[in-house]
Amino acid sequence: MDQALTSALWLTLTLAVVPQVARGQFCGQSYEARIAAIHRQAGQLPGHQPKLLLTGSSSIRLWPDAPEAFAQFEVINAGFGGSCYSDLWALRDTLLFVLEPDVVVIYEGDNDLSDGLPQGEILSSAQALFADIAQRLPDANVVVLAPKPSLARQHLAKECRLLSEALGHEARRRGFAFVDFWDVMHLADGALDAGLFVGDGLHLNQKGYDTWVETLRRELPWLDPRR
């Protein structure tokens, strides 16, 4: 067996393995209390509009005005802080499928990188998740968000770009939308815009979320309630 064929077979077998929940500073925490809160929130929705499910790490959980930003939907904030792609894969039945969303917005990846997970392991979890969503929610609109840059994790910028490129490829291959905020979060001189972050240099402030909303509405006009 030649080297190219061996490498291709190894990659196929690697990606076929069901991802395991990784454990580090962030990935693999217990999210039971947060999941219970998400289900309470979802249970209070009137059920008169399509459901938009936001899920992923704390950049989603802390989004302060998502219901107003996407007012044409009933918004479920299913963000769970500190999470990684492997967590969302492991909790997909509880956080995704049982809630039967019409739109799914996914944000993961930067905690994965911060925990030192290999790119291939992160991508394996994402690929499995995307494939399951495509099969089980075939009529849903799915939006995958690229891992954002941040002041606190500038040392991971190169890894972030590599992961974003791979995630974008996998998302588009499934027919999902992919939105990358990298350019809009940088200034004209190439520096990261410090005015988009709260004091920890990691999480977004209101201006940061406004930038996200503006970008999403520009790239995906159907998310704009004014249209």
C-alpha cells in the first residue's frame, strides 16, 4: 500500500471515530444547571414564531439582546460557557434536537484551542456534529460562526485562522452558512479592535455584539427582522 493511500485511509478512520468529550480547563465540564435553565427558557416561549437556537460557548451565553436582534424568531439562548465542540456533540440531543429549532446558530472553537486540543480532534467533533444536524434537521437553516479573535488569546491567532478555514469548508460542504468576524473585528491597520471587548479582553461588550449583528444581517439578510 503506497504512502498516499495509507495516509488517506488513516484520515478516513480517524474521522469515523465518534468524538469523545475532551477534558481540560474548559472542555468537558458539567453543564447540568445551565441545561436545566435553557429548557426552562424554551418552555416559556409562546410558540407562535419559528425558533432560532443560539448555541455554543460564553460568547453565545452572554449575548444580551439576541431576542431583539432576531425579533422575527423566538430565540432560545442555549449557550453554555466554557464549552467546546466535543461538548456540543455530546449534548446534541439535549441542546439541539429535542428543542426542534428552525434555525441553528453554532459558535465553538476558541475554548478548544485554548485547551490545547489538536486541530484534527476539534474538526472531528465538528464534522460529526454537522453531519448529524444535516441528517436529523434537514429543513433547518444552520449558521456556523468562526472562532473569534480576542485580546486575551492573540497568541492563538494562527491556530484560530487555520481552524476557521477548516470549519468553513465543512460547514459549506453541508450546505450551512458560515460567518467569519475576523476582518470586522480588526482595525484598518490590522490591529484587533480593543473597543469590542470587556475588561477581560476575551468576551464581547455591546459594541462587539452590535458588530456581530451587523455582519450577520449583511451576510445573511434573512436574519434581519427589518426586511
